[in-house]
Amino acid sequence: MAKHGENVPPLEARGLGKRYHSGPAELTVFAGLDLRLEAGDRVALTGESGTGKSTLLHLLGLLDAPSEGTIRVDGQATEGLDEGGLANLRNRAIGFVWQMNTLLPEFTALENVMMPLLIRGERKGAAEQAQELLSEVGLAARGHHLAGELSGGEQQRVVLARALVAGPKLLLADEPTGNLDERTGNMIMELIEEVHERRRLTTLYVTHNPAYAERATKVLELRGGKIRNLGAQATPPAS
Ligand SMILES: Nc1ncnc2c1ncn2[C@@H]1O[C@H](COP(=O)(O)OP(=O)(O)OP(=O)(O)O)[C@@H](O)[C@H]1O
Ligand SMILES: [Mg+2]
């Protein structure tokens, strides 16, 4: 468990590297990356296609193991954890929003949102909690619709509700607006900002949209296997 120190960062990576092997070829996506998110950060991760943003998010989200380096989530080291330990930490500490629709289309919105609670054995009250989350993302009336029958924007709201239902403090989002039209994308960005504030989250989101990057409190760029800090935004965006 996390120490109750003041300066335990919600997420910290040191010397992170990832290599892929395909046949005889080896691809080093990045090496020696350091990254530290402070509590309350809302960070945009930018960079050209193929620079490794999704790869990095998978590592930080404990969905894939780094080739080298360490990741601490909420002060807890992750290197020694087995699959079960990683899954527990993911479930408790991290919410994910991906660009691709990751909902189960044959299940209702409500059932999809309940899933993280059921996975950790919390059946009791799960439906009520999931319904609350659906309300929070403006979809209270859609709980009993099949996920596959919702619009893209509605589905992304459900994904966000599912990401947050287990009460994580860390939100990782990989191009959360990537498949949406501009207006719907703006709504999802605003919603992410709202829940970030309300739930006092630490958020890292990947975006190719300069306007969305500008709205972050910090902007990072992944380029040539290195992370560059493009600086903090001086003032929060006017809304
Ligand atoms: N499972 C894998 N096996 C082999 N190579 C991979 C694998 N996943 C990703 N790569 C390679 O790693 C590099 C980084 O991919 P990644 O998807 O992380 O880029 P990205 O920055 O997210 O790009 P985009 O902006 O297009 O989403 C690419 O060259 C990609 O081909
Ligand atoms: Mg990507």
C-alpha cells in the first residue's frame, strides 16, 4: 500500500523502455523514459503517430510489461507483482479510456459499467453505483440500452463511467476523442475535465489535437524515444 507521505506521486516511471521482437527484427520504441505525474495533474501526451504513446500508456496502465525500468502506482512498486497483483492494482487504482470501443456490445450500458465491480467481487450495490456513474456522465436514461446500440459519443460516456466506477484516482485515456466528430469530441473532453475536477483525479490523455493539448495543465511530447516537457499552461482554459 501507499505510504501516507505528502509527496507520493500517483504515477512514477523510471528508466522505462520497450522493445518489440518480430522474428529476427527488434524495435526499440523508447528507452530510458522518466515520467512523474503529480496529484491533480491533467497532462496531455502528444507526438507523431508511431512514436509509442499507446505503448507507453499500456505500460503505465500495467497492461503490458516494460522491457526495462520501473513503474510505481500510488507509491507502490509494480515489478514484483504477479498477474493477479497487477490486475488488483489496475482495478483499484487506474481507470482507462481507449480510442477503440472496448465495451461489450451485447451487454447493457449498466452491465458494462458494473463490470469492474463484479470483477472484484462486489455484487452488492454494483448496479446502484453503476447507475450513479451513468448519471454523472449524463446517461442516466440509457442504462438499459445495449452498448452496441448507443452512438459513438454515448459509448465513450459509458467507457468513462466504467473507468471511474471502481473509484480510481488515476485516469489514462488514449485518444478518447479519436473516433468522434468535433462537437462530440469536445463534449467528451469537457466531461473528462469535469470528472477530473470533481473526483480530484490525476489524468494523462493522449491527443493529436493541438486544441485539446492546450487545455491540459502540462503538455508532454514523445519524440525520438524521449519525452520532452512542452511546458505547463499558464492559466486554466477559459470555459
Ligand atoms: N505488439 C506490437 N508488436 C510489434 N510492434 C509494435 C507492437 N505494438 C506497437 N508496435 C510498434 O511500436 C511503435 C509504437 O506504436 P504505438 O502504437 O505505441 O504508437 P502511437 O504513438 O500510439 O501511434 P498513434 O499516434 O498512431 O496511435 C510502432 O512502430 C508500432 O508499429
Ligand atoms: Mg496510439
